[in-house]
Amino acid sequence: MANTAGLSCASANRWLRRSEVEGDARLHDRSMRPKHNPGRTLRSPESRVRALRRAGLVAVAIALRLGLPRSTVGGILRCQEPGRLTALEPKPEVIRYERKAPGELLRVDTK
């Protein structure tokens, strides 16, 4: 029966189990995202990495200081913080000049 529906036997059994346990209303497609990730970095190293980044350290220095792999620090920074240190610096104030009359500094040379 699974072949006529274009499904593998494992998929057909999964759908049958869902219909028996949860009823027909729950036979919708589900997310393939895992419910938990045991290899995920803990929250406390993430917050320390972000704090050191805001202090102006580069990823390699953060990895050495915290004893974490550089790839882990790089992954945290890619997800949480701007990629470049210059993005953390405040932007310089724009200096504009103001004059009493329009064209006050305009000079026209004619011959």
C-alpha cells in the first residue's frame, strides 16, 4: 500500500502511528528541527564571549582566554554580534558648517 501512495514503508508506518495515537487532526507535516541539541554551547560561555567581544577582543584572543575552540567562538560571534570590531565603535559625529547667508563662502573668479 505504501508503494501505491509513493511512500516508503517507514514513512507509511510513521503516518499510521500518528493517526492511531493523535487522531486524524494531527496528520499535518511537522518541523524537522530537533527538539534538543546536546552538542549546543551552553549559555554561560556565550555571554562571556559576547562580553569579551564588546571589550574589543578578537575571536582568537577570546578563544585563548576562555579555552574554547576558535570555531565555537566564531560561531557564537556570527550568530550574536556584528562581524567586525568597527561595527562596535560609535560612529563619528557629522560636522556641518553653518553660515549666516547662503553662498557666503562662494567665490566666483571672472576675467
